[in-house]
Amino acid sequence: MKTHVAKQILLNHRPTGTPDSDTWKLAEKTLPPLQDSEFLVKNDYISVDPAMRGWIRDRSSYIEPVAIGEVMRALAVGTVIESRNANFPVGLVVEGRFGVTDYAISKGEMVRGIDTDIAPAPTWLGALGMPGLTAYFGLTEVGKVSPGDTLLVSAAAGAVGSIAGQIGKALGATVIGIAGGPRKCEWVKTTLGFDEAIDYKSPSFAKQLHAVAPNGVDVYFDNVGGPILEAALNNLALGARIVICGAIANYNAETPPPGPANYMSLLVKRASMTGFVVLDYEDRADEAIAQITDWMNEGVIHAADHVVEGGINAFPEALTQLFTGQNLGKVVLSVPN
Ligand code: NDP
């Protein structure tokens, strides 16, 4: 059995505001021999997610914070290269919480085998992974989108938003995307097929939003919070549902900004705001994966993966790209052999 030295990103220091070079530490660890029921995974792609900013905060949340000195938590897709677990044989491609490391030892907890004939490995971290499931359950179970609804989606060119808008179209809604800059808005309309796309950085954003949804929006799928949430609250239809998926605009803030000044729009429009966490739908993952796969095969859903090269060393830069909006689709870090 060969000895493997894993290259890993450890949490070095909890950042104040935006993570910087002091936040992370690159380390090498010689992995111990496998015990019974363990297997060794070589990570091929590592998922890079806005939620990571929350996981390194020392604050109670839906999941324990990453400890100082611990390997940074991350979902990843990799290949089993050694195994003492019959359920995870050598050669199997797997998805699991393997961390920001090139090699990981697992016992198979919350690990699933994936089929790269259905879709390439990065897509199993995007449209067929956690972001796709988030879009699917957020719309069907929380937003309860139905034909004829007007659906508004923020961070529309990102991993969750790009799939949410396309699922909204498949469910018969008129879909409006919000994204940063003309290039992203063009992509959201022409490649993803949204009905409208509005640039929130444009000075006329509020006016444009009202113009494309004169009767208000029935469902707002909120990925960003902040001023865009306020704009959405000003444009609700009667009985609207706001799906609180995330609030990336606030993730680097040390003091959470005050809630939306205009939240009384919820009263006026008899509307609701509901938060959800995709982990609560884990037991229904197969249903969502099957449905999204069908939509991809029918050409209804276009899966976009934004692959960052450079291996483990490039993790800090890949995470920064989410906050500076450099991505089209799902950010994954490619790990060379
Ligand atoms: P994205 O791929 O959408 O990347 C983040 C995008 O957010 C950027 O591309 C950028 O796009 C936009 N953005 C960044 N800063 C701001 C800002 N200040 N104001 C407006 N937009 C901003 O990430 P994901 O799809 O992975 O995640 C989207 C959201 O979904 C996040 O809030 C995440 O935490 C949440 N999430 C929630 C889950 C749940 O279970 N509830 C599960 C998974 C994700 P642009 O250039 O358009 O600004």
C-alpha cells in the first residue's frame, strides 16, 4: 500500500470581514494506513460555496463551525483509489464531504456513488448536486411555484440561481433574473432562457424591475438579501412567497445590517418569507436528481460549471470569486492528479 501525502487547506484564523491570506494555511499531511471499512478518495473537483463563509464563523448555525486547524469543510467529487469497504470499491466515483484536500479517508457516511456517464463530474457538484437540489426544493416545496406565476431570482447567473430560474421556466412560470452586469444578464437570457434579466448595478434597476413585473412577483427566490431584497419587497404581488435561500450580500459583514426597512410590504401584500436548508431534503435527493437529469436530457436545463484551475492552492482565490461575482454557474476547484 502506497503512503499518500495529502495537500490540504486548514482554517488558520477566523477572518474579520472578507477572508484574507491569514485565514487559510496550506499544509501537508501523511495519511495513515486504511482501517477496516475505510476507503481512500482522490478528489477530482472540490465545491466552492458561499456557505463556507458562514462555516468559518464562530457562531451557532444549522451546522457546527469548522474548528481552527481543521481541514476546510467542502463537498467534493473524487475517485476511490484504495478500499477496505466493499460498498465503495476502487474505481468508484463518489461525492461526499471530503474537504479541501487532494486525498481524503472516508467510511462512507453521507457519500454517494455517482455516474459520470449521466453528467461530467463537476455537474454532480452543481445542477445534480447541492445547488440543483436547493433550487428544486426551494421552488417546489417552499416557493410552491405554479404555472402562470411570475418568479424573480437573484444571483441568477450563479450555481443555485441559474438552475432555479430554469426550473421555474419548466414549471410554467415567467422568470425574471437579477444579476450583476450586462454580460451576465445577456447570458441569463440567451443561454439560460429567462424571460427577462436585470442588472442590479444599473442606476435604473428599481425602475426596470417595476417595468418587467408591473403586477408584482408571485415568488421571489432570494439568494442575496440586502438592497435587492428591499427592491423585491417593493414589487410583490398579492399572496407572494419569498424563499430565503441565502443572503450573500451580508456574509462578510461583522454586524448584520438591520432587516429590510420595508418589511411591512409583507402585511400589505399578505405575503410570506420562509427560510429553508437543503440538508432537510437529503432523503429526497434521488427524486430531484432524476427530475433534473430528465430536464437536462430534454434540453430544458443547461448546467454551467465554472472550473477554477490551480488545485488546492487556488482555493482562497476560488472562494473570493463568489463574492466578487466572477462566476457564471457553479464554482468548482479542479484538483490535478
Ligand atoms: P453563486 O454561484 O450564486 O455565487 C454567488 C453570486 O452572488 C456571485 O456570482 C454574485 O453574482 C452574487 N453576489 C455576490 N455578492 C453580492 C452582493 N453583494 N449583492 C448581490 N449579489 C452578490 O453561489 P451559490 O449559487 O452557490 O449560492 C447562492 C446563494 O444560495 C448563497 O446565498 C448561498 O448561501 C445560498 N445557498 C443556500 C442553501 C440552502 O440550503 N438554503 C444551499 C446552497 C446555497 P453577481 O455578479 O450577479 O453579483
